[in-house]
Amino acid sequence: MAYPKVTVVGAGQVGATTAFLLATKGLADVVLVDVAEGLPQGKALDMMHGRSVELFGPRVTGTNTYEETAGSDVVVMTAGLPRKPGMTRDDLLAANSAILRGVVEQAVAASPDAVLVCVTNPLDMMAYLAWKVSGLPSSRVIGMGGVLDSARFAYAISEATGTPIDDVSALVVGAHGDAMVPLPRLSLAGGQPLTEVLPPERVEDLVRRTVGGGAEVVSLLKTGSAFYAPAASVTKMVESILSDADWLLPSCVLLEGQYGIDGVYLSVPAVLGRAGVVEVPEIALTPEELAQLRASAATVAEGVASLELGG
Ligand code: APR
């Protein structure tokens, strides 16, 4: 059977886990790319050794160059440094923007028709940079932030309320960082808005845990940052794209006037299909929620301004 082709750049924690999920779920052949010699080849071989156990059809290959990535349907970018304890995602800006520029140029040259999905942090700024450097329409450059933040909120809600995880639907929009905007009013536990299930102070506590979820993992791990939930989140986005499912997923996309925000990459609910971002429907927010989202956008715009100044 012929599978779609996905390139995953960065064969570290997030990239390798994503490759394994894409393969074991039968979603795509994967080409893992990394600058570290032997790393992508070794991990790809290790995954292929598991083929007769997991019985998955796709192939995973590893490489240090881009020739084998040619003609990919989707390129997932995870290359770059992860956070260390005490670092914010923004502290990664200078190092990761230099890495990402090179990755985007080479990946797009090999796969000019691909949809790019950025995972490298600081996410919103890196997604914007990828769009600018790629020269692609913004519908084909997407970032992974909102799915992960919403998943963390869903976990917190499920644990606090005892609601089974598949009966929780959580929504977090905005920047993938301290300025993210969890939306308790639009998050449901057992079909009920969270604001009606828990008192305000408990809701606030879950919001705090969600915003700090990534940092909590970093401080426990001591080396590196989260990767299982990030890999699961990007895999979900890639599945919606490859299978043209048109799922509405909180995704980091270019806003062009929606919510009164223009020219900023930020997570909002977006329809993802074979063409990339198919639609960004504007969901109804209260004035207060809207103000929070715009404040969140302002923090990203500041970071992007420093990028454009070469900072
Ligand atoms: N091209 C390809 N791969 C690169 C490049 C490059 N120019 N520069 C670095 N890499 C590779 C590293 O060799 C490493 O294997 O990127 C990989 C990153 O893996 P990890 O250090 O394990 O980091 P990971 O936890 O996967 O996070 C990657 O995703 O979630 C974000 O904040 C996180 O920005 C970080 C990224």
C-alpha cells in the first residue's frame, strides 16, 4: 500500500516520538532528518525492528540530508533546542530561529507542495518565521500549540472533576506560553461548561496548572522538555491534514482580521484538511475573553518584531 509521505525534521524526543506514532498508526511513511550523524538512521532502524511486533505498514527512514525528503506531503519541524529548567520558551528565540531558517529553506526546496507544521519553540514566533522564510501561502504553514495546551487543560479538568477524559472537551487559545488563554466557559466536562461545574477559584487553579503544565514537566525532567503529549498533538493535526478530515483543532495560524487581530500567528480553532488551513471560523468570545486573546497576540507581535530586527 502506498502511504502519504511525511518528513519529520529533528530526530530528538518530539521528532522521534512523532515519527513512531505516525508509523504505528499507519498514517504515513516517515523520513526522519537530523544534523546528528547516525541519530535519525539509528532511531529509524529501531522503529523498523518493531514492525513485526506492532504490525505497521509504513516505513521510517533516517537521513542527514534532504534528498530523501523530496515530494513530502507534510513536513513537521521539531529541530531546535528544548527548554531547560528555569527557561521560558522565549529564551530559545535566537538559537532556534537560526536553526529553523535553514530547515525551512531546505525542506521547502525539496517539497515545494508540502504543508509545514512547526513544533519548535517559541512556537508562535517560529511559525511566523517559517511562513516568512518559506514564501508559502499562510494556509500551508501551521504551528502546534493549541492542541497541546487544550489537551493539558482537558487532563486537569478530567482529574479535578472525575469526568472520563473522553467526556471532556477543553479549549485553550492564544500564544503557546505564559500568555495562553484557557477558555473555561467553552470547555465542557460531561457536556456542562466548566464554569458551571466548579467554583471560580477551582477553575482558576486548573487554568494555572494548564499554563504551567509544560514548565512542570521541564522541572521534573531536569533535562529537556515535554514530548509525548506534544508528539501526540502534532500527530493529530497531521492526521486531519493527510486524511482531509477537516477537524476543527486549535492551531497556530496566521490571523488576518479574525478577532480584530491581523498579521500574527496565534492558536485559534481552525479547520485542517489536505490543503492545510481550510478555514478559520471566528468563535463568539465575550469582551473579556477577546481582550485576553488580543493581549496574548500583542506578546507574540513583540517577539516577532525582535525577530524582524534580527534580534
Ligand atoms: N537540522 C536538523 N535537526 C536539528 C538541527 C538542524 N539544523 N539543529 C538541531 N537539530 C536536532 C538536534 O540534533 C536534536 O536531535 O533537533 C533535535 C531536537 O531534539 P531534542 O533536543 O530532543 O528536543 P525536543 O524535546 O525534541 O524538542 C524540539 O520542540 O517542543 C519543542 O521546545 C521544543 O524547540 C524544541 C523542539
